Amino acid sequence: KRFDGCRSNTTDIPSHSGNPNLTISIEWPETNIGERATVNCPCGNVTSDEGSLIATRYCGGDFTNGGQWENPNAVACNFSDLAREICQLAELATEARVQQLDVYTENSENLGSTEVIVSVAVLL
């Protein structure tokens, strides 16, 4: 079966510190020409349903040459290293997750809205 749209694809967002373990990978689904893909920013192995943490990418191109992804708008997913570390807590058992979250969020001066949103996401 022929598909002329944009093929599924991944965008990696390196961490601010350069730590490869904190790279965020956004998975783009197959998308038809002329449509915009919208995905939730990934947070560990949980999906945040918070509407403000989304990335979008337009599938351009034509039916002669096929679909062409435009550059993604993933600014909202470029989490701080602290938010990325919080997201990784989702892989821990509940008790360990809560204990480590307490350590990460001890200094409230380091917490912005993104850190709060991902903290809630890993607790749910």
C-alpha cells in the first residue's frame, strides 16, 4: 500500500548539560500531507496529558514528491535537566519514586511550572 505522507520519525532533544541519559526523544506518527502532527512531550515512561506540554510538526510536500516534514516546534519539550530527572522517576517503584521526588523538589526555587507538571505526571 502506497503512503505519500510523512513517515514516522524521531526528534531528539539533547539535555542542557549534555548528559546523554537525559535526552528526550519525540516520536512523530505517520502524518498525511497538509496535516500537523501533535504529540504530548514524553516524560519517562508516562505520558503527560497536560495540554501545554505538546510538540507539533507540519507535514508538507506534494503527491508527486511525497511528504516532507518541516522543522518541529518542540520548545515546550525542551525540559530543564531537573524536569528530565523527575520524568525518569516514573521507572521506579512508587515508594522510591516518592522519596526521590522529595529530594529533587526540596528547593522550591528550582521549580518552574514544567517541573510541577512532570512531578504530578510521575505520581499518577
